Amino acid sequence: MRNIKLTIEYDGKEFHGWQKQPEKLNIQGTIEKAIEQITGEEIELIGSGRTDGGVHAFRASS
């Protein structure tokens, strides 16, 4: 197993939060599907932060 750090930004207004939920659009499931399409590997993301539905996340420039 290998670990890869991802730093991501997203517009969360169409999503129902970070964590996977059955039958609801969520950030974790969407990113996992995209990575699987690119690599052909099924993966599971582990987030160090979570957001509620409709929340946006961005990385501030320093």
C-alpha cells in the first residue's frame, strides 16, 4: 500500500458533504471514482478535514 497526499479545492454547493453517502452526491465518492477511472485501481480516500453539505473549500495563497 502507498500513501499519496492530495491538496484539493472544490465548489461544494452541489454536494451533500465530504463523506460517502448512499444515493447522494458527495466529494469523497466523486474523487474516488475519478481516480479509479484514471488509474484503474479502486481506492479509498481518508480525509483530514470534512465539510457539511453546500460548503466550499479552497487553499489560501500565501
